[in-house]
Amino acid sequence: MLNVLLVDDDSEFSEVVCHIVEFLGHNINTAANLAEAEQWFENNTFDHVFLDFMLPDGSGLHLLEHLKLIGQSPRVTLISGHPSVKGKLAEMCEPNVGHLVKPLQREDIERVLNPKKASGKKKATPSIKRHFGTLIGESEVMQKLYTMIERVAATSANVMLMGESGAGKEVVAQAIHNATQCDGPLVATNCGAFSKELIGSELFGHEKGAFTGAVARKEGVFEQAAGGTLFLDEVTEMPIDMQPNLLRVLESKRVTRVGGTKEQAVNCRVISATNRTLTDLAQNNVIREDIYFRLAVFPIDIPPLRERKEDIPLLAEAFLDQLNDENGTSFKWQASQIKVLEGHDWPGNVRELRHAIHRAFIMSDPKGSTITLPDSLESPFSRVNKKAEANNQVLAGQTIEEVEKELIHATLDKVQGNKTIAAQMLGISTKTLYNRLNAYGGIGEYK
Amino acid sequence: MNNNESLRQLVHDARAPLNRISMNAELVKLVLENDMPKDKALAALDKIIINCQQCSEQLQKISDTHSGE
């Protein structure tokens, strides 16, 4: 049984949806506007929110922002009569936000509240192996990573994860935690998200009355992670003058709450993460050397996705399976689409791949079974990177025709001469591509 | 409000009764499929009839507003 909140200003519609949702065996409450919805969330939690896009006091998207602010993440189904909302959703790429277009049907409601049951079929066995319950990939670099995780899990050493943004540092932290089979929880915190004044309280906790606003005693993350794993994300973004306090805890294995006098023993493994390179760490004075050696007893490099492109088909399959399960759909990849995904460099790594797949999933025709990839997979980040790359390769004095020819040939090389995919990647029609190739003196090697 | 916006608003207003019709029809189906008290179904059918009228009025409004363009 789910706790559902329906936010819609049409009272008659709300009333009848209540009957239907209650009949389906769930609890439901209603709100007629954003203010009422926010009030509901003050003292309640909901598993699912049906949210009208246009409300009298704002857009449904404002409630999504509010939920983020208060740290609640129910599944949300935006209801709208405007197909344009689909586009907005695609931009947002929120994994837990779905969309229904008015007029609704009972099956729609049933499907989003119980996607697995509504889909009517369950897979016998998951075909994609998740190493340590989380990690996907069978490439050589990932096998090395799995070996490292196994080795370090057998010890209590602190681990520092290094890798580009989106490469999956938190997932690897979860994998190490799972492999350790400890009794305590995995507690994650982002050191870059707290001001100098607050980070002490977040890490070490505080006593009641320790400072203005400390109205109650609070456990720090070191205490919360007792017997488990503490994941310090973006550790290098922690204010440098707070680092000695962290060093003291790491060295003494004891923590004192802010404003407190009693020391408590710390018995958790600390996994820290940074997206900075070793050179960056050394040159830019973002982390004290003594802290680095305490945290990085066992440093692990997480490979970027472009170095394990052979894992892209598995990842794409896993992400699409998950979306199909959640939404009761049965989209499938075509081989040519996987090739397009493999041809992209994914500067935003697995996170970018996941978002691109989610965006494609939203844009696909729900009545069909084929996923629709956008014409271009470029993100603002890949554009910047490509520009930088191009700047290195393009020489002053080259003609536009020469550069264009190189670009077309490089793209064709990347997709093994497939002109349809190459044209898609280049953002031109296949006919234009043929015209260009003819102009360069025949289709030649790409025939 | 320009013509496009006013048309969009009118279409939005016409969709609201359609949405109620659809949900009330689903409720009638539920009642019939599950042998529930028929007064619920009758009330829902009344609402469907009222909303059909409303929808028709909205469509007329669209036609009146945009027939001169």
C-alpha cells in the first residue's frame, strides 16, 4: 500500500481519482495548490505524488524544487494536458519523475503506482551481472577495479576514490561497503556542500546549545556510520582550515561533538572521493598532505567511460531495463543505436549516458517498442571538450572544406562507415552526406 | 493575450471536462466490474453527462473566438 498525494486544482477530478486510487488499495490525500501540497509535506512523507503541471499558485515544477530543498524524493507523476511538458521533463532528466497526459485512464494510474505488476511480466533472472550488487561492466579495467575492491574490503583501510565527475564514485563506495559485509550503515555526505561554520557540526555532531540555532543534540556522520562506512564526497572541497580537525579524528579514531567534552570512539571505514587529479591535488593546495596520506591509504582510480566503451552496451541495457520496469514499458535497443552510443565520448561518463538514455526514453513513442535517440547526444560539456580537442587538431590556414572533410571522414571512421549513423551524428541528412562525399572526389573507401 | 495563447487557454479549459469524463467512466467500469453499489456508478454517469455539456460549451467558445480569423 502506497501513500499517495494528488495535487490538482480540479476538485471533481481529484474526488474521482481518490475513489480509483483507494480502490487500488492505496492511501490518498489531496491538495488543490502548491501551498497546500507543501503543507502536507511538512509532517508527512509520500511514496508517490500525482502533480498537475499548472496550478493556481505556480507550476508543478516548483513543488519538485521544494521537494529537493526539504530532501524528500517520492516518485512524481506530472499530469498535464500539454505535450510540451515532455520536452521540459527530458531537459530535467529526473530519474524519479514520470509524466501522464490528460485525459487520464485507470491503467495509467495503475501502471505508475505499480509498474512491475502492471507490466504483467517479470524477468526470470536478471541477465546483467551487478558486481557487489551495484557495478556493471566486464571490461578489463573494471575487472581490475573489482579485484581492488575485493582486496581492500578484506581490510579496514581508508580508501580514496579518484575519477572524473559522473564516473560512479558513490557507486564504487557502495560496492566497497557491500563487499565489506559490515553491520553498520553507509553514510554519505558531501564536504563541498557545507559552509565552514556548518561542516564541523555535520562531521562531528554538536551538543545542544553549542551555537545559535543548535536547539538539539545532533550526531555527526562519523557517529552515524558506526560499524559501517563513511563516504566523504568531494573531500578536496572542504575548507582547508577545517582539515586539521578531520585529521585529528582520523589519527586518534575519536571524535568530540562541537560544544561537547566527551570523546566517542570512531569505528568506521572512511571512503573519500574527489574528481581532481593527483597533479591538481599536489599543485593547488586543496588538501593537506598529512590528510591525503590518512585518507588515501588505498587510492583507487575509477576509469572514465571512454576507457571502457565495451561496457556501454551492458550499461545501456541495464538502464533501459530499469526504466522499462519502472514504467511498465518494453522498449528495446537496436544494434545501430548501441553503435551510436559507443561512438560518443561521454565526457560526463556513466551519469551522462544514463541521462541521455532517460531523455531518449521520455521522448520515445509510448505505443512503440523502439527507443528514439535524439539527433545529437552532445551535452554542453561534450561541446566544450570537443571544441578544445578541435582546437588542438585544426591548423590555422586550413580551408573550411578541408576541416569539414576531416570531420566527416573521422565520423565515418568512428561508425565503421555507416553513413546513416554518421549523418545523424553530424546533424545533416544522409543525402547531404553523400553530396559532400561526392564533392570530395567520390564516395571511395566509404562505399 | 494573443490569439495563440487564447486558443491554448481555451483548449486547456476544454480538456478539463474531458479529463473528468474519462475518470468518471473509469469509475463506472470499476463499479460494474466489481459488483459495487450502483448509486456510485449513477452519480458518475450524471457527472459524465454534465461534463459533456461543459466540453461542448468550451468547444463552441473556441469556434466562436477563432471563426473570424
